[in-house]
Amino acid sequence: MADLFSSIVGSQVAKRVGVPQPTRLRRHVPGGPLCEGPVLVAGGGRFAEGIAAWLDGLGIPTVRNVDDQTRTGTTVGAVVLDLSAATDPSELDQLRVLGAPAVKALARNGRVVLVGTDPATVTDVGASATQRALEGVVRSLAKELRHGATANLVLASGDARDAVRSAVEFFLSGRSAYVDGQAVRVGTSTRTDTDTDPLRPLAGKVAVVTGAARGIGAEIARVLARDGATVVAVDVPPAGDALAAVANEVKGTALQVDVTADGAGRRIVEHAKGRHGSLDIVVHNAGITRDKLFVNMDEDRWGAVVDVNLRSILRMNEAILGEGGISDDGRIVCVASIAGIAGNRGQTNYGASKAGVIGLVTALSEQVADRGITVNAVAPGFIETEMTARIPFATREIGRRMNSLQQGGQPRDVAETIGWFAQPGAAGVTGQVVRVCGQSLLGA
Amino acid sequence: MADLFSSIVGSQVAKRVGVPQPTRLRRHVPGGPLCEGPVLVAGGGRFAEGIAAWLDGLGIPTVRNVDDQTRTGTTVGAVVLDLSAATDPSELDQLRVLGAPAVKALARNGRVVLVGTDPATVTDVGASATQRALEGVVRSLAKELRHGATANLVLASGDARDAVRSAVEFFLSGRSAYVDGQAVRVGTSTRTDTDTDPLRPLAGKVAVVTGAARGIGAEIARVLARDGATVVAVDVPPAGDALAAVANEVKGTALQVDVTADGAGRRIVEHAKGRHGSLDIVVHNAGITRDKLFVNMDEDRWGAVVDVNLRSILRMNEAILGEGGISDDGRIVCVASIAGIAGNRGQTNYGASKAGVIGLVTALSEQVADRGITVNAVAPGFIETEMTARIPFATREIGRRMNSLQQGGQPRDVAETIGWFAQPGAAGVTGQVVRVCGQSLLGA
């Protein structure tokens, strides 16, 4: 227990004093390599063989055991350890035996991805505890890695090969540059369209992004368009000029509508289907803050934040999920926040709305699963935006460094995670809340 | 988002510079008042009437609406808001309308307890989101409260009156002094023994505590004995003298056994039943750390930590839960750690073991529910022990202040939470992990 605080606090203090230049993170380049250097794929689980074969198919060199690795003498681009078959805690030592030498040789911006079995799907208590233990390893290891390297965990239920592959691909890639110390649960799906263009995985899809006129929303529009989607950029009428600029930039269309207005959902559906023929992806990004301590909170601040950030989504979803709305195998992605997980001083209203969004994602994902529709959320941490640029320097400098990657994230990092949720390959990923926070210290 | 970091970081920096004296927390005194000052009980949920009637029965003055409160002009000891019937996010504004004036008048060491419905038991998406939103409110509000006041949340499934009452009592009392910003899920139970002596709620119960020779374990033994239990203090033979002293102090018996030894569980059962006639409460507290970065971790460090902290519990539970073991309506409580939730640098082994403990609690609680046995965990944060006393001053000072109560907890705070899990009234509380951390900033 002592070490928990001495190490975290000590290293944070040291960092603040020294203020070293953080590592420039490796971000996704369409057509570029998935990751740099050979990938160690090890472990006796049910996914390792398939992952190795898939990487081989991509032309990425793999090594299958630690001896091979030691012989190469070079750095390792990534380490994928499949412990999904482990049923006793003693088997966790395999992580160390197989992984430690490779992690020691990990390249800058390297990746560690553990693959396990979702503990909730395991009936044996010892096996369930063993699988849950992987989460403790990943969260600890992510705090040890340096130079932009990350560690994340994929927990599969059943034979979720497609979804495991999709999640492993995401975590190996530059798309997950600012996603660190996360656990994602994935399951099987009835997906049939396994062949997508890797350069344009969203080709043929129509995506709606709310709050798209600026900041993170505009970047979501850009990334979805880059990945092949036709984008409908939505924002309030006063943001019309900025919205039009974004829509033009991404060769999509603009729709001026207040998400809290009656009929906003219907207008979105009609626009998408009328102008573009379908509605496949909806990103509920629009959100506001109106901070005030709870004891001084007024009705307007409370109501506006809950209405824009949460109630509007519930209302729009009625039309979006209703007759003639989003297509089967559609995607709904919400933008939550660390404040909805950890809470935040001055933000009882915002924290309520964003925790509510997480509740919405959890409940709705189960209800629309039989239609093949997934519902997920991102929870951004410290992202470099116009808003954070207004924080005084010293405070901002500490805030952006209170995470394992020792820097703030970019709007694109949030957008890339949303882009992954939207992919056909992520059909087995639903009900998840993925933090895009560089493994912020803050949590619940 | 900006405010998330500016407020947290800003206030933390200010605190470190000023280093104000933290509020002396109100802790449980047997026979003392449950809380100080009148309690506002408000909200239209299904538990408010019962809670008010119960408090009236205890002789604690209650006020039922904000006008009454305003008229009294005095401070409020606690605020209990029952939003369990809320089905639309717009109803969350009731928290502000009913609660804000009372929170403004909250006494030192006051309490805010929200009561809701477990979102997982609600099928309507809007209602589920609304209930989940309460978590965002509580976690944010807990970060705003000052002077030792806390905010916590009770989420009930169904008509869990007994368990709600038990949880509200815990959160109002000094037992929860260092529990802040937590959400506890409670359910119905088949409990029949509703009449317990409030001075000795564990009277007639036999409790085993592992790792009881010192620190938190010794304090658990003291608290359980104070609450009426007959305590079997367990520790390794080398700690025999200290163990005997603790056993004598609590008028219990000592059992020298290594929890990792073959037959440890059987010996515990035989001792408890042979010497004291039954086995009702088991607290798996024994644990070790052997820190090392993952890349340098050796087999001994890894193995010892996983074996003592996790595997031993699984093995002992076989005997404890087997034929002739723990009584029906027994209690199993494990000691996890924030490191098992958030991870920690240098503690991949420890984090694995403690995350595993959480997995064990989750899985086992479901399997033994039909026997009336509950399985829960505490997850301590920065607790003032011999271990933390060895941290260098400046680091220790920051570590102990990185939480909403701006101080470290006492071993007794961990013990009091375990004591609550052990109570007959907490029969509907199972599968829970309650952090005893003053709402540490650290989390996942």
C-alpha cells in the first residue's frame, strides 16, 4: 500500500519538476504499417494461433516464443499474450515468463495487448478470479511502460475471433495512441461482411455526428470521412458557418438542428436517408458544461446540461432506432467523460449527465443487440482543445501530465476510437466505455 | 473537460502549498448517536418513508422538506435523498431542489446519502440512465464537500428495505468515516433475525481474521470483538507472540497457520468449530507485497504474492464453504486494494492478486447466494500504518492528501467497513467492493 502512493506520487512529482518532453505518439496513417517491428504472440489461449496467422497475412513478422525473441536481439514492436485459457492463478506466471523479456525489448510506441476471457462468462470461481487478475496486470504494467508504449486488455466471451482480432488490431495500431490501461469486453456477433477495404473500412456507410462544427466533433467528422463514410455534420444554427466549413471539408452535408429540439431525431433520420440513402452510424457528441458548485447550482445550469448531454440522446434515439431509422448492424457511439466515471468538483450536473450516458450505453446495448446494432461510448480525459487551452499554464501542465503517457490527448485520438467502434469488424464490441485518457490517474 | 482538470489539479496544488490541517473525522462510538443534528429525508422513492420512520424510532430528528429545513436555521447532520423512483433525467433536478439548501447547511462531518435503484435491474433505457446518473452526482458532490463530510450512494434492487436501511445506517454513521464517493448495490435477502443488539450486532458470531497479528488485521480483530464476535486470530507461526497478544486483547483465540499451507482452511474450520462451536465470519486479510518492475520481476516475487493474496483464499474457501464449514448466512470478506482497481507501478504481481480477489468476490457471491452467505471486499486506499509511516515525509504528505478528505485513513476505518459487511442487517449486501480511501483521486 505504501508503494502505491510513493511510486505514483513520487514519479508525478519528479515529472513536474523536470517537465521532460513527452514522447511523440505514433498515430494512425492510412495504409501505413499496423505497428513497427516484430510482434511476439504467445500464450496458450484459443486466440493466439489466429492472431499470429492474421499478422502473418498482413506481412508483419511474428515471433512465437521468448527464445526466438532473445535470438533476434532486436526491439519488439508489440507483445500479444493470450491467457484466455488460464483457469488457475498460478498460470498468471506465464505472463512474466513469456512477456517480461519481450516487454524489456519493447520499441518506442510499442504495444502490450493481453487477451483473456471475460470473467463474467466463467463459472469456476478460480478461473474467474484468474481472468479478472489480468486487469490488475494491465493497469499496473501500463503505468510502468515508457516512451509512448501502452498496455491494454481484450476480454472475450466465447469464440469471439472476429471481435478479438478487431480489438487487437485497434490496440496495436496508432488509432489507440492515447488509449492506455483499458479493458474491453468483446463477444460474438452475426457479422457476415468480413471483407472491408482496410483503407476505407467505413466505405458505403452514412454517419451522423452531432456537435460537429468544432473541436472533437469536427475531428470525428474528419476521421469518419477519411475512413470512407459519408458524413452528416450536425450542429446548432448559430454555428452554421463553422458547420458548413466542416461539412465541405469532409465532402458531406450539414444539418442545422438543435439536438434538444422536438423532432431533432426525425430530422436527422430524414436528412441522412433523404440525402444519402441510409443511416448507419450515429455519434452523439454534442455536449455542454455549465459548472457551479452544487450548493449554488441553478435550475438553468442543471437543466441545460442534463438536457443537451443526456435527455436529447434518449429522445433522438426514439426516431433513430424506430421504424425506418438506423440500419440493422448500425452503430451508436456516445461521448461520455472521465467526469462521468470519477466525478468532478463543480460538475454535479455534468457528471450526472455523463454517468447517465454510460447507463444509457449499458442498457441500450443489450436491447438492440438482436438487431446487430452496437452501442458504445468513449470517455475522454485531458484532450488538447480550445477549452483546455484556456486553462492557466501551470495547472494545464499538471493536468495534461497526470496520466501514464505524460501528455494531453488530441481530438483525433477520441475520433479514432469512435472510428474503431464504427467498423464492421467491431460488430462484437458493444456496451463498452473506452477511456481515451492516456491512463489518467483519475478514476473511480 | 477543461474544468475537470483545472479544478481538481488547482485545488490539489493549493492544498499542497497551504497544507491545512485536515478535519478530524467523526468515528463510530458504540452507543453514541448515529449522526449529529437533524436529518433531511426527502425524495419520492420507495424507501424515504421507511428511512424517516426508522430514524424517528432512533430518536433522531428528521425534516421532510426543504422549507422545514430553512425554517430551522440550524445545521443539518445529514441529507438522505431517495430518487429510486426517478425514471427520466429531468427528475434529477429534484436532487438540486430538495438537496442543495440542506447541503449548504451541512454540519462538519455531515453526510449526504443518495438512494437509487440499481440501473442493472431497470429495463427502460431512460430510467436506467437516470439511475446511473446518480453515481455521477455523488462522485462529483463528494469532491465538493468539506470538513469531513461525505457523499455516498445506495443502489437497491427491488424492495430491499432491510439492506437499504443497513447501508444508509453505515453511511450516516462514523463507521464510514473514510468511505466517500462510493456506490453500493444492495438487494433483498431471506434474513429473518432482524433484532440485533445495536451495541453488539455480531453477538454470538464466531469470526476468523487472517493476518491478524498486526496492522489492519489486528484492528479488524478488535472491531469485530468490540461488536460482539468471538474472534479467531490467524497468522503465521513467526508472528506468534504478536498474534497471541492480539488474541488475548480481544478475548479470542490464536491459531498459528500459514494461509498458503495445505489444509489451512480445514484447520481454520476445525479450530473455530472445535473451540467456539461455529464459524460465521471469515475475513481474508493476510497479504504481502513484493514490488519490482514487471521487466525485472522474478518467479519468487510473482509467485509469493499471487499465492498468499489470491490462491490461498481459493484453497481455504474449499474447506470453509464445504460440508461442515461456514454457517448458512455466513460472511466472507476479502481485503482487496486500490492497486487491484487502478493498478500500480511496480506492482503487476500485487495488482494481479488484488484484481483477482475482486473477481473472486464477484463470482463467488453469486454461487453462494442461495445459502445466504455474502461475499464482499474492501479496497483500502492510503491507510496510516507502519508501512506508510516509512514513506519519506513529502511523498507521504502528498499521498495522504490525494483524496477528498485530504488525509490518510486509519486501520479502524477498514475494519469498520468489514464490521458492517459482517452484520446480520447487511444480508442483502453481496458481491460489493467498497473502497475505503476518502475518495482517492486514483482509479480506473
